[in-house]
Amino acid sequence: MKQEKDKKFYVCSECGYKSTKWFGKCPQCGEWNTAIETEGALKSAPSAVEFEPSTSKILSVERLKTTMGEMDRVLGSGLTPGSVVLVAGGPGIGKSTLMLEYASALANDGNVYYISGEESITQVLSRVKRLGVEKENLLLSSTVDIDRVLSSIKSYPIALVFDSIQTVHSSGMNALTGSVSQMRECTVKIVEYAKTTGTSVFMIGHITKVGNIAGPMVLEHMVDTVLYLEGEPRSGRRILRAMKNRFGPTEEIAVYEMKKMGMIEIPDPSRIFADMESEEPGNAISVVVEGSRSLMINVQTLTTVNRRSSPIRIARGLENSRLLMLTALVSNYLDVHLDNHDVYLNVLGGLKVSDPGADLAVVAALYSSAKNMRFPSKTAFIGEVGLDGKVRPVQQMKMRVAEAKRMGIKNVISSHYPKEKDVTGVRTVREAIKRALSGDE
Ligand SMILES: Nc1ncnc2c1ncn2[C@@H]1O[C@H](COP(=O)(O)OP(=O)(O)OP(=O)(O)O)[C@@H](O)[C@H]1O
Ligand SMILES: [Mg+2]
């Protein structure tokens, strides 16, 4: 007798009706000639899924805080157990240094495994010594086989660090180490491991300036959090940014100074991003909000006449399109003609600003450079600027004004609404320049 599983069945391609007998017209949906022959048993129903009521009182998991407060903040007030974090950055920027320090800080609370496929154990050990992060609970390996690593770890450690995801491979996968399919396969295993054990896993990923998309950033949607370490390789300043975070706000940043003994946290970055002494023409100060923190910044511009070729506009730390728009706006509303001027803009300290609250400072800096005049010292400009030349309110004004005051700013020029104490409210960019030049009022 034929086994149940070997029997032939006919399935309606329209509505899914199943029958052991062929049918010309589907008795369920009435469509003609939709019967498709399939082999095998009508599958028994898969085991039922258990649903959790949304009122369920599952214990909330405590986030793990370390001695590295800035890192904790970027992760969203500490590390969420079972989370998978991708730490991406350019070559030599300091990914291994930062993660080794953080792994050591986490090791105060339990076992942390650091798996380095990039370097030999001796090399990792020499970095551990240089950074002074030796710990009993910090365990090192240079095995690159993900299956071997995951099956060797028996107890549930606090965290694993893979340095880097490009160097690990799964032997069951017939693809080159570092290829996208190999990285995906390993990440699937890592995510499953993290979710079932509650161990957090960090994956370091190299990205190149041009190959961002083809690199580990394709894993972005698979992980919980993506941290991005950036900075000018020649300067010691490094900025760690949360680009995606399922457990906390994005746009949170931490600032570090990379020294021989490791990454030094800079808990008060306004002091390095804003140069209060810089009062030459072309400078303007603003306060931007990055995540939960306000930062004072210095926008510098330089405008020079160019009658030979079409004018150049280059922005560092601000989107070029924003500079183009604000340059056109200055020409239109402020009686300054920049059509035949090259325009350069730099946000001091290597910060990348996306907050529209910096618009007014860009306008002020352009005006100051073009007119070769300086604003009274201790003036800050905060506000988004519309194409109509109006100054628009921005979020979190209280926090921005407080930061400006803390840093010694006397005159904050901003939108007239919302009304804030200690703020000179203006409606248009023209009024903003006028009020700034006339000093505090
Ligand atoms: N002995 C040392 N003294 C001071 N600084 C050092 C020393 N060794 C390395 N560095 C600094 O550390 C940087 C490399 O840091 P790290 O290895 O953490 O970066 P990475 O992002 O992991 O690099 P890679 O992309 O090669 O993995 C170097 O560019 C250098 O500035
Ligand atoms: Mg490295």
C-alpha cells in the first residue's frame, strides 16, 4: 500500500483547496483548470505557536553599565543582554582598541570572549598590555570558525566580540571568508546565539571610504545596533555614533581622544568643538543636539572671489546641498553677492552636523566672511532657516540655551518662537544679523 506521504494530491492554484482527486472546476472558488498535481501528504498542521499576551509581566532585563560611561550612553543607557552590535569603521581608526577596552570593562561582571581573526594572540596580548586592560574574565582566541567558537562556549558569558566579522567563517557554507554570503551566514548564527542565550555579541566590521555598501553595512538590518567609529586618521579625535539602535536613541555620540594608552573619553565635547577665542571673520557659533546631548560648535567659512571658473562650494561636516542652499539664501536676502565667490565651510573638530539648528550659524558665518567683519564675541546662532529667509524654531531650545550659557555665551540669536529666557528672538535672517551686530539687547 502506498504510504500516505507518497500519495498524489491536487491543489487549486487560486485558493489553495486540496483534494486527492483531480478537479476541472475548483469546488471551493469555482475557478476552472487550476488544479496542480503535487506529491506527498497533505502536510499535518505545524505545531502551534504560542502567543504572549501584551499584558504579560515578563521581567524587564537590566541593562549592563560599565566604567565606560560614554560607550554605555551610545548603546542606550548600557548594554541590553542578548543584543547584537555591529561596530563599523575605517581601517586603523581604533575599532580593536575601543572594543578591547569595552570588553575588559564588561569583564568586571563576568566572562567576555574576544575572538580575533585579524591578529595573533601574541599581538592581541601586546595590545592588552599596552592598554592595561588585563582581566581574568577576559578570554582571548584567534579561531575563525564560528561553529567551533559558538559550540566551545558552554556557560553563558556576558559578551563575545568578533574582530572582525570579515574574518570569521562557517565551514558549512561554501563561500570565501569575507564574502557577503559568508558574513550573512555567520551573522544569522550569531543573532540566533545571542537571542537564545542572552549573551551580547559585538561584531567589528571594516568599511572602506568607497565600499560602504558592499561591506558589512549589508548586515545593518540583521543586527540590533550599528555603531560607527569615525575621525580623521591623522588627528587623535574619534567620534562613536549610533546609526541604528533598537534599544536606544540614534544620533547619540561619544567623543574620544586616541592616545597610546587607549581611547580617552571626552565627556564635555563642547570644549573641543567650539573655539570661543576664534573671532576672526567667517566664524559663527551654534549649539546642536546630538542624541540626548547638546554640543556647542564652531562653523567656519571662507569666501574668495573667483572670476576665472565656475565657483567652488565645498563643505566639511555639513551636507554640501545645505551649503549650496544657504549660500543662495545669503545672496538673496542679505545683500551679499556670492555668485562669483568660492565658498568653503568647515565644522571645527571633525563633527558631522545634520541638525538644522546650525543653519543660522552657517548664514552668519557666510555673511561675516563675505563682509570681512566679525560678530561681537560670545554670540551664538541657533535656528533653522527657510527658503523664505525666515528663522524657524528648533527642538530642545531649553537644553541648547543652557549649554550656550554654560559655555559663557552672552547673546543667543534664535527664532522669536518658542520664547526662551536669555534669547534674542528674530523673525528673519536679516533681523538676526542686525541684532547680532548690535550686541546683546
Ligand atoms: N604602540 C602604539 N602606540 C600608540 N598608538 C598606537 C600603537 N599601536 C597602534 N597605535 C594606534 O592605534 C591605531 C590602530 O588602532 P586599532 O588597531 O584599534 O584600529 P583598528 O580600527 O582596529 O584597525 P584595523 O582596521 O587595522 O583593524 C593605529 O592607527 C595607531 O594610531
Ligand atoms: Mg582591528
